[in-house]
Amino acid sequence: MPGTALVLGGGGIAGIAWETGVLVGLAEAGVDLAAADVVVGTSAGSVAGCLLRSGRSAASYAAVVAEGEQEDREHPPVEIPDVEGFRAAMAEALSGPIGSEQEARARVGALALQLDASHQREQVAVFEELVGGDYWPEGDLRITAVDADTGAFRAFDRGSGADLATAVAASCAVPLVYPVVELAGRRWMDGGMRSATNADLVEGAERVVVLACNPEPPVSPLGPSLPQALERLRRTARVVLIEPDAGSRAAFGTNSLAHSVRVPCAVAGHAQGLAEAERVRAVWG
């Protein structure tokens, strides 16, 4: 098992910017997590993980900050028109007796499959630009996704035969927001449909840093929640959990998929990374 592990959770466009800012702030303070033995990325964390592993975090952060605020008319946010309807659909999908976590995820997958997935090439192209291509960077990088048909969970890596951008697109395919992504002969949705962090994948590591954009419930019908994973990890590992502080929470706003939040989230994340450096250094070394 790896000695050091970094877990990067989901959180939309805001999460990509915030996590990248945190990682850059930590690195500037002398705590470079790019050397982690394993990096696990879920949804937004898959993008942040790719940037880190490819040595592009600082350049990406600088580009976002230099770009400045973008008008939503120029980069429209992804909107869920009926938020209550969305929540109701999720609740209905998970209502009634559920035989297993995989069955629960398959129910959510049925919702994900409702969206038209005929424009996958364009969808993947967005992520090619974000992560700098479709070739895996050096190091152990694991990108999570859930099979929308069966609810099976998988972590794609360099040895999986998947191209990088497609794996990232799959990990970011939020049900009812983005279409599923075909990969390895299957149709995949957001890895966060098991857990927003999937931190249990690094069980056995000696030192762990987790960046979680949002709190997770104590238990979930979909898979191991972050509190459950942390309880197990802390039995054998030194663990640091970083969640958005007050300034970062304000930067996230009400729509984590709005392009206009990228700058404030990146800046807030950078400040938080600098502030968290000593706490992380005490564990990471």
C-alpha cells in the first residue's frame, strides 16, 4: 500500500478552482503534495489531480486569476431549472427497500441515462483542454466513475486502457446535469455517486490528506461516506482533512457550476492552502 495518499473530492467548477488554489498555496508554503504515492480524484478532484500530477497546477491557477471574472452570459453556468424537482427525483430513485449500495447507484444511473449522450466528443474535448490532453501523467493517479447501467464502481488509472480526458469526463458526468460518458464499452456517470471523495480507496496508507469541497452525511445508501472512511483511515494513518473555510464557502456561492466563481474560489483556496500549510506539514513531513 502507498505510504502517502492525496484524496481530491468533487465540487463542480468551484471545486476545481478551490482545490487547485489550495494545492498551489500549500506548495508555495513548502508542502508539495505532487509527490504523493497515490492520488485519488473524484469529479472535480479528477481535474485537480490531473493538473497536479502533470505539474500544471500553478500555471492553471495563474491563468484563472489572470483571466479575471467572467460574465455568465459569456460562460453560462449549468443550471438545474427545478432544484426541488431534482432533489425529489433523487429521493424517489432511492426510496423503498434497497438491496445493496450498487443497486442504489444503479437507480441513480437510470436518471443519468435520461440525458442525450450523443455529443460525447464535444464533452470530452472540454476536458482535454482542462487537463492538457488525453495522455496519463506520471505517478499513480486514480479517477473514479460509476457504471450508470449496473451501479458498479471503478477507479480508472494508467493501466486501465482508458484515455485520460474520457475518464475525467466520465468522473464529472453529474446525473441530470451532464450526459453519461461511454468508456471501455460501458456508460459511466460521476464517481461522486458512490462518495464525493471515495477516500476509502487509500485505506492502508500511512499519511493521508483529503480535500473535501462539501461535508458528507454520516452514512449513505450509495457507498462509504467520508466520515466512515475517515474513521477507518485514522486507525492506521495520520490524516488531515481540509474543507472550505468561511472565506472559501462564501466564494463557492450558490452555484458551484458557474464559471464566475472560478476566480474567487481559486483565490480563497490559495489563501487557505497557505494557512493550512503547517497543519499539513506536521503529517506529511
